[in-house]
Amino acid sequence: MGSFDLVLDDGQDKERIHMNRSYYGVYIKNKIWRELDNFSSGSICMVLASDVYDEDDYIRDYREFLTYPADC
């Protein structure tokens, strides 16, 4: 079984979560910058979303992310 790290950042605090159990999940609310790294051999990351993917809904630049208000 593989593993990876999930890094969550709200612009003030960062949290690194080591995902190494296939039966655990993480709910990520709005206005959270996330990074996935440290993938081991055999790891799989499954993402479920509430809507169809739309490229225009995503911020790709961390500095731009920091300029958005917390309530969006």
C-alpha cells in the first residue's frame, strides 16, 4: 500500500497530513491551498468533487491565492 502527503494552507497556517491508510479521507473546504507530494510507489489519490471540473474555477498562483478574501 502506498502513501503521500497532503499539505493544506489557508494563507496563515499550514498542515501536513501523511495519507497512508486507504480508508481515510479528508474534506477540504473552500479557500484552502493544497499540495500533494511525497508519493511512494504504489500510491493512489482519489479526488471526489461536488461539480464538473472547470479550469476557470482554479487559482494556480499562490500569491494570487493570498489576495482573495477569506469568504469566497
